[in-house]
Amino acid sequence: MYRALNFNAGPAALPEEVLKEAEKNLLNFSNTGMGIMELSHRSKEYQSVHDQAITLLRKLLAIPDDYEVLFIQGGASLQFSMVPMNLLGKDQEAHYILSGSWSEKALKEADKIGKTVISASSKDQKYRFIPAYNQNDIPDNTAYLHITSNNTIYGTQWKTFPSNEKTPLIADMSSDILSRPLGVEQFDLIYAGAQKNLGPSGVTVVIIRKELLQRSSEKLPAMLNYNTFANNNSLYNTPPTLAIYLLSLVLEWTDKKGGLQQIEKANEKKAKMLYDVIDESEGFYIGHAHEDSRSHMNVTFNLQNDDLSREFLHQAKEAGFVGLGGHRSIGGCRASIYNAVPEHHVEKLAAFMKAFKNNS
């Protein structure tokens, strides 16, 4: 069966094993005579899928018992609003570290809810690195500090994280959750759209420290209040059942691969293949991110001029590569190499990049 060389930034590649398993159950899940998307979300068959997804996520990320795992719709973009609506008090301020376009968008939504402060930013340097910050400058009454752990457009990634001892730490991990071991207790709330490493689009995972739920006002609309999801096991209304089923299968696949330690090793190896080509190209390929901020999920680069970039992308498309164009806001090239992108696909891309340089 033909499978594309898929380097899309999101929705992104899913493991072939997951798609095959889903295909087997598309018409008849668990001998019900119905597909998973046809089952009642109150049925015991779906309930087992739902609970299994939560259990596996807790296992893989070693989520402590004092955190809730929620499944919410609306993508990370809805979380840009839900976070301040639930956690930003009237007389408080929320601090944001800007490392790319998505953190800018999160800040823009929070501005509509309450007072915000930019704690650090690398925008004036075209977001080529994770900005330095000084947590001592953050006031004691700060509602939270918000970061974006990986920046898909610019190809940068946090390697170490701010402390949450003084101020609750919120992280948008949409594009690198499940890509490496993580100390969840370092954070007070993590949110992630599923369509990179977790599964298909349609479900967003929220991991929140239980004590933070006390901040949510009862005056909030039900579907914008974290307590609605926490008190109802994310089954207050009809959840995205098919997306959660596929999420569960991806988590099973991740577990069978050896968990996050093995996933991290594979991701490091894939990223090194491409960064080595860039670094050894004598300036033919120009990486966007500073070396100490390079993402293992999104490898961003340019060629020496726009004409050469266009020719590279044209020939790459002819060779079967999909999704290598940079984001429309900055152009250039980008290879997204999430967990499900096979190593041999990355090997093919590295070989193509070398051949294109030698033939240009």
C-alpha cells in the first residue's frame, strides 16, 4: 500500500499500525455491529475506550494523582481563552513568554480577559531562540506564567523549563507532548491539541493540578469551565469519540515502542539526521533556529535565495515528499518529524537534501 512521505506540521502523520487497527474496527467495534463513531458515548464499549485513553496517558507521562486529565474540544486555540477565563483573577496579572506565533495568539486572547505582561520575548530576533527570562521579576500575586514548549513555525523548543514553585506554570505542549519524558509536577496545567503526537484533530488533552480547579468561577458558561469536564470524566456532553479512540490507539502504540524514553531516542536520531545535513552543507541550507534552541519536532531551514527554495520544494514534491513548505507567515522549508514519522522517511529526506545540494 502506498504511504506518502508525510512531513506535514499538523494534522500530521499517524502510525501505520494505528490506522490498520482502526480500519479493522471501522464497521464492527468489539462485536457491537457498529463503528466506534456510531456507539453511544454512554455505552460500556465506548466507556472502556475512554478510560483506557486516560489510564495510558497517566502511565506514559507518569501523571500524579493530584492532576485531572480532561478531554476537551476546540483545539489549543480554545485553551488560549479557557486558561485566563478560569485562572486569571480580577486583581492579578498573567505573564507570557513569547517564543513564536502561537504564544502571541495565546497572549492576544488573554488580553481580552484580564491584565497580561510579556515576561520575555525573542520576537525582535525573528523567534530564532527561546528567550532568556528572570523569574525574580515576576510579582508574587501573578496568576500564572505561560509558555509554548515547542514552536512549530520557527522550529524552536524549550530544553529546560521555568520553575513553578513561585508561580503556576502553564504550557501549551501541542506540538511536542509525548515526544520525551516529562516531569508533569513541574507544571500546573498542560494543554495539547492532539493532531501532532497524540492522534487526529478534534480532541485536546488538558492536564491540570486539581487545586487549580478551585479558581474557576461558577459564573462561567458550563463548557468553558474546567470543573464541568473534571466532574463528569469529560463526558458532560458528547465527546469526540472517534478522535479519543484513535488517541487511545496511539497511546498503546507509544507504550509498545518502549514508552517515552525510547520515543525520545528515536526523535533525537531523526532530528540529528536533518540537522547534520544542514550543518555540513557549507551554508547551502540555512537553519532558522539557534543550535541550543533547535526543535526535535520541526526542522526549519531556508536555502540561499527564494528561487532555490522554490526549486527545492518543487523537486521534493515530485519525489513524493509532502508538507515541506514553511509556514505561510515566514516561508522557507520545514520538516515536521513527529513520533509517527518513520525513521526511513527521514533518511530519504536527508538523502534527497544532499543530492539536491550536489546537483545545484
